[in-house]
Amino acid sequence: MTVKANTDVEMSRRSRYNPPMHATLIVPAPFDTVSGGYGYDRRIVSGLRDAGHAADVTQLLGSYPITDETALDSACQAWDRIGPDTRPIIDGLALPAFAGLDDALGARGATGLIHHPTSLETGLDDATRAALFATEKRLFNRLTRLIVTSDTTAETLATEFAVPRDRLHVVVPGTDDAPRCLGSGGPTCQILSIGTLVSRKGHDLLLRALARLFDLDWNLTIVGSPLRDPAHAHGLQALADELNIAQRVTFAGEVVNGALEALWQKTDLFALATHYEGYGMAIAEALKRGIPVAVTAGGAAGALVVPGAGVVCPLDDRDQLSKSLRRIIFSQPLRQEMADTAWQAGQALPSWRDQASLFARILT
């Protein structure tokens, strides 16, 4: 009875300070896309629902972030369907499709959920990047508030896109409890990298850095969909052949749930040579499991790595990345020390429940 009474009091307190609301998250279809950004969106929507809020998902058709007519029409139709009492939240990937609705965004108090500015994506030509940057800068400043997933992204929006700092709110991704990973237990250092096979993730740099370590015993598994940029994905496989390391590299494609956890359990080192991360959810997942990391300082990627839990190399510095990987792969005792520190750092990361609650408080 006491437990129920305390629960009732807590529920009453929550409803008083964080009343139920109706929100709709607008994202490009499909919502079940396997990526860090979509994973964040799904967990926030689930967390809002668990907390008693009504949270809908509106999926847009068309091409993003470089939009086509289908995307623009889909955004307009979705906007017209939003009820007057619903709080619109627009994922940053979908935001360029709202280019013709500038005034409407501000009038409705729309919120932007920005994982990272799409104009900072690698692989864009200068004209496309400039046009996308101009669109994002204009729309960012029409939104009532912007929720970003790291302090680094908040600083980028403030300094490069001139967004007033009082409109910026940081809600970093949460984590789930996860068992500590003990590694492969064998002589070969099993390296895991997770990221869609696009230029921004820097898989080519990682392959080139590892190719220099032909005298060490290692294998690399890259988890990530090849469908977003099939030409780049094919190029990565060709590069592995060219570097004569194809027999050591596995392109696993999309891997989720139990199969992904099985990969984590056998991992000795997580590596990501990213050019830019709005947060670095895969890095957080590695630390949560006590796995040492080797990453590049792209965006917020290095901010999660506490001293002793891994290494953070300069952006695009293949030589330094290769030297750092050599040191970690060569020394099993060093990996164990790093794993202990990574485990301690991972246990301090916030939960998804806490982050969904923070997200709700910002909206209300």
C-alpha cells in the first residue's frame, strides 16, 4: 500500500509539472531506418508515450536532405494535417522540405530536432552545400526552439548558423543497461565499427589506417547499411581489395537486436574514423559495454571519450590513427586497462527514460 501511495504522489507531481501533451514528430520515411538519428527518434517517441504523452509520427515521402517536389508536397500536406493543439517537432533531416513554410513554423511554435546540420554532410558539391546551408540557417531561425543531441552541435548552430543560444536545448541520447563485454578471448583483436556506409563515417580512412598494420593480428567488422550511398559502399569493398585486406574485413550490412549484441560481446576494440558526429551513439554504446574506443575528433565524436578509455585522433589524420591502433592492437594488457576505464565511464551515461523526460520538459 505504501508503494502505491508513493507512486500516486509521484504521478500527481509529474502531471502537475509536466502535464500530458500531444506532439507529432515529422521525419522522412521509413521511420524504422537503422541509424543513430532514427534510433534516437524512436526512443524519444517511445519515452514520451511511456510518460503519458500522445506522440505521433508523420513520415514524409521524397528525397532528403536534397529535396525534390515529392518531398516539398509531402511536407505541405503533413503540415496541413497537424491539429491546432499538437506540438510539431521536425527532424533536421526533413527540415529542408519546409522551405516554403518559414512563417508558419514560427507561428505554430515548431521545434526542430537537429542531430547535425545536413549541410555539413560530406560528399556534397560546393553549390549544393551553400544552398542547403542557406536554407538551414533561415529555417533554424524560424523555429521556436531547437533540441540538439550534443553541446558541440549547439555550439555549431550558435556560431555558424547564428541561432540565438536561448533557443537551443541539449538532450543527449540515452543508453540502456547492457552487460559488460569481455571481448573475443582469442589472439586476434576483433575490431567493430558501426555506421552507415556513407562518406561522413570515414570507413575509408579506417581501412587505410589498418592496412598499414599488416604485421599485427586483427579483423574488422563494419556494421552499416550500404543502401544510402551504394556507389560509396561498393567503393569501400573495392578499397579493401586494393589494400589487400579484404580477407580481414567483413561488411556485415544492417545488424540489429540480438545479432548486434552478439557482435558487441566478441569485440575487443571499437573504431570510427568519422568526419562529423552530432553525438556518437555507437561510441556511447561501446563505452556502456566496457569496450575501448579509437575515434577521430569529428564533431562531438571525441567528447564522450574520457582519458584512459580510448584514443581520440585528429580529424583525417591517417598516420596518427594508424599509430594509435597499432599500440592498442599490439598490447592486450593496455586494452584491458582501457576496457576498465571505458566501463566506468559508460555507467555514468544517462538513461533513455531520463532523456525522454528532459525532452518533454523542454517542449512543455
